[in-house]
Amino acid sequence: MKRAIYILCGMCILWGCSLKEEVVSNSTRHTYYRNDIQVRTGLSGCYTPARNFICNSGFWQMTECTTDLISMSVSNQYNANCDVSPSRPGIASTVWSNGYTGVMRCNEIIDVITESEYFTEEQKLPWIAEAKILRALYYYYLTSTFGDVPFYTEAVTEQNRSKIASLPRMSASETRDYIIDEMMEYLLPPSMGGKQALPYQPTYENPSKAYAGAAVGLMVAGKMCLWNERYDDAIKIFGQIEAIYGDYRTAKTKYDFAKDYPLTDVRWRSRNVKESILEVGNRVEEYGLAIKGTIASYCMPARTTVTSDDEEESASQASDIYNGIKIPELGAYARTYTAAIPTSYYYTRVLPYFSDDLRNGEYSNGRTEPAGGCGNLAWRWKGTGYVKSQVLTERSGVYWFNKPSSNQPNESVDKPYGNNQPWLGDKFWCFGMYNNQDGNNYKIFRYAGVLLNLAEAHLMVNGDMKTACDYLNIVRARAGLSELTPATVNNSPEALMEEIRMECARELLGEFQRKYDLVRWGIWYERTYMYNEGKYIKGYMLPCHEYWPIPAEQVTYSGNALDNNAYKGIL
């Protein structure tokens, strides 16, 4: 037993290091893993680095608040997340260090399992596949965040440590091609030339354990196919997720998309929902991605505070008034940062407050739910003050307005600041929140995203506007929107592509993908500079910021094998 503890301690040291740290002895690594529990212990260490950066509020701000859809409203470090450079990399340091820690741990466990004499090849296959899926996830975030990055797949040893530490950038396209081909080899069915090393089952069928299943690997590979313009492969890969979650192209005769995946489940809540492909759970599980989050605190208005030298007196006077509006659902002890707001471009053009889109209100229909219910969030001002008895039926699930200029919605409500300030709403909020800790699962990939990606792939591969509209309309129909046809967009592929982008904005708001998609489409700088209303973003943001800089200390440690050429002249 004592020996096992020493081994575990050694592994923890190894797994916690970055590319610049010393590697401990690996003399016992092949002899430790002798049963299923020990392998699962090793695999658990492959998950935690992803949690460390995905659940960092700065990462959410990086991927969502430096876009055309969400702005930061306060003048502090969260303002833009674009005032970065190699010497001030910001959240990029966290993504880099944890990304490569994750890669290193995955490489280690793959190597150990592959070389093990204690398991059959049949036993090894699903474990290796799970580790390779996680490695693919890390390289997805590394390439999406930094562009070209070092790439390696071997376990770090004393013999190769220096070589790995001095690897230069490798083309992001090459990295993605490797990952795509590997995921296809391990996850496609034998009929398509793959091993299908993991069962095809939706995430919700095993909600108590956050294992990275086949759907996660297929999702990562499919997204990388879109980056590399491998649209035929994207259709093939996303088609396998369809096989897992349901072929809804025949929804009228075979499936009911809205029934099976209700729109209310899009809300961030402490549960895995049927539509989720990858969620980071808010509860600690046997292993996997689990954490208490804080993103909700950035999406809420500020609570009226009570100050007193007497702690008990302050507690007794705790307020559920938020920016002048009584919101009992939030509780009286929520600590909020009041930082993230939708841009006027979003709430007047992408998803107008006055539209018939069910996403404007469907998130807020959980008034009869017990714990975690939403209530009616359409708390509005009447005249010059709050009228407690007046709760208007008009409501917005994606956002709501604080102190609108009149009792009725009107087109003049388009100011991002001041009395007409909108707040991100029920999709992101956590009710009964204490301090700044929310109980929300972080939604990373959902099936609606697969359908929208399929629409894009079919449009791009051969101009198949009809099939692209079929997939797009599945998402639109659930939101109560009319169907689009090629004729609707004047048979213009460019116009249809813009409709797909707009639907991604409406459906996937806040789900960690917007900046990556804008960069992939080649429009990030243009759209963000035009529409983001953060106080300093136009002053800080440059075209080179589409990718984050590699931390300067990592460049130095590599012996300058790495570079930040795009950031030359920026300290």
C-alpha cells in the first residue's frame, strides 16, 4: 500500500508539470497499472487540466466577450481581454500550461497502456481511445487559441525531455489532420474503416460519470474538419453523431426534435441534458470534469449591498434587490461582478427583443419547477420606480432590460449602457446563488451545434443549399422560426452562410465557441471591432489578437524555437 502511495505521488508530480519543468523518474510507471481501477485513476488525471482552463471565467470571457455578441462593461482586467502580448499573455498562460499538461498526461497513459503486459488488446482499446479523445480535445483548444503550436504524441522521458521542450510551432492544419485521421481510425465503425473503440451512446445515458465518449471525439474531429475545409469528412464524422443522437432530417415522420431536446434544456443548470455532448459538471464525480463555477456572477446585475460593522446585522439585512429590481430567485447573498452584457448588435439585430423567437422567453418558463426554477425574469420598471405587484408577461430568456425607458418595448431600447442596460438572462443565471459560486454545468458541445455544423459543411462541400437548409431548419423550427429555403435567400450561398452564422449566434451564445468560429470564418477582427462595445476593446484590439500569444517565458525556455512573429513590436 505504501509503495502505491509513493507511485501515485510521483505521477501527480509528473502530471502537474509544464514543458519547462523537470520530469520525475518513470521507472515504475509500467508496473503500476495492473487493473481497471488503477487505469481509471490514471485517466482521471487526464481530465483535470481541461477543467482548470475551461472553468476559468477568463476563458469564457476570452472566447465569448471578445466577439460581436457580448461586451464587458467594467473598466478592469476583464474589459477586453485583448490588451495582451507575449509578456502579458493573460488567460493564454492558463490555456497553454494546462493544455500541454493535458497532452503530456494523455501521452503518458497511452504509452503505458499500449506497452502493458497486464491487459489484452481488447481491454486496452477503449482506454487508449478515451485518452486519445482527450488529447484531441487539448489540441483543439491549443490550435484554436494559438494557431500553430508544438505537436508531439510520445511520453515525456528523461531522454526526450529537451527535444520536446524545444519543439517549434507546427502548422495547425497538420496538427488537425493528424487528429482527424486518428479520431476516424478509432471512432468510425468497421464498415467505414474504423475500430469503433467506444460504444455509440449519448452523454445523458451515463450522466453520473463524465467520461469522454465517442461523441466528444467525433465532435472535436468534425470541428477540426471545418477548420481544415475537409467538408466531406466533416459530413461523414458529424453523421456518426447523428447516428448517436438521432437522424432528425426525417423529423416529421420519425423524430420530434423539440420534444426529445426541449429548448428549456439549453439553460445552464446542474444536470446533463439529452442534447449535451460535453458538459463540465458542477458536482464532483468519480472522475471527470467537475467544478464549482463563477460565470453566472458575470452575467447578473449587481446586488444592493448592506454594510455594517455587525456581521449578523449585515446578514439579516441582506438584499435581493439587483440594480433596483427585486429578484427573489437570485437570493439575497449572490455576489456578482456585473461585467458581461449582450451587444446592441445582438439584441437589436441577431436576436431582437421583439422577435417571436422562443429563445426570447422559453428559457423562463420554469416557474413551477422546485429547486432551480427560473420564475418570471421580466422584472421591469413602471414609470419611475419598481411596482412590486406588476410583473409583466413580456420576458426575455436570453437577456432582460433594466429600467427600460417606457412601459412597452420599443425600438429605441438599443443602448448598451445606462438606464437601458440589458443583462444576460436566464440561460446563464444561477438561482439561489451564494457568494459568486454557481451550480451550473458548463455547456461545451450540444447536438444543436452538430446540426448547424452539418448545415455549413453541406453548403461548403458542393453548394448543397437544400440539405443545408434542412439542417438549419431543424434548429430554427424548435425556436419557433419559419423555414428557410434556397429561394428565401435568393439562391445565394453567401446569404445562406450568413443565416447559418446568425443561427449559431442565436443558438450557441455563451457556449465557448463564438471567437473560434469567427476566426475560422476569417471575420473575427471585422465583426468584433464593428460591434463589440467594451470600453477599451477598440483601443487594445489588433488583427494579431485573433490568436493569443505564446507566453514569453515559454518562448525563452524553448531556446527561441517558438516565436510570436505576429506580435512583433508589441511588448
